[in-house]
Amino acid sequence: MPYLTLAEIERLARDVHQGQTDKAGRPYAEHLQAVAEGVRARGGSDEQIAAAWLHDSVEDDALSAGRLADLALPRTVQDMVLALSKRPGEETEDYTRRILATPGALLVKEADLAHNADPARLAVLDEPTRIRLTAKYARVRALLGLTAD
């Protein structure tokens, strides 16, 4: 069975996140597109771009891990998506260690954090949320060994 194309993966991601919004009330697919574009701009592979489109699908319950496993995706894409899916109650240190241990996942997380921490995106949030998220993203970047953008 041939693997899904990037266009098919984008369509799937948009479909499974249909109706979801980010913290600012924007369509969630805008975040997925920004992360995929960020991966592409950072020189990421097609597999990393595919993982970027799907990076929040399991964590956000848009796709089950079982459904992800049933998709015509390379194992490396599935591994990255699962590595990028923070588990309920999981310590941030364990989460970041898993990302670092999974080939390709760090670049996707770097693009995700860059978009999440975009000042224009954060500016529309209330101050307590903006402060909390800024600290959270900085901590994850530090644990991953990423320098400031």
C-alpha cells in the first residue's frame, strides 16, 4: 500500500481538527499549517512535514493512536507524532526526553514552539495566560537545548 501524500495528510489533519480552535479562537488548522511551513523553512524532510501536520492529532484526541497506526504512513512519521504527543499527567522532562530520543521530532517541536511563542499570537491572550504560556514554552525550549529563535 502506498503512503499518503503530503496533500492527503494535510487534508486529513484539517478534517480531524475541523471545528477546533486555538486559545485565541482561531481555526486550529492555521497552527498546523504554520508548524508545517516552519518545518519546511528549517529544511525538514517530507516525513517531518507530515508529522508537523499531525503533531497534535493524538494529543488532542482528533486521532487515536490506533487509527494513526492504521494510516498509510511511514513508521518514522508515526513515531514522531507519538513522541510529540504529551500524555495526560506526563512530566515535561519525560516528554522532552522522548522528543530528543525520536529521530526527526526535535525539528517539528522547534517549529511548534516557534509558532506557539510568536509574540503576535500571544498578544491576543489575556496577560495571565500569556505569562504562563511564555514561561512554559521557554522551559520546554531549555529542556530540548534549543536557543532562542
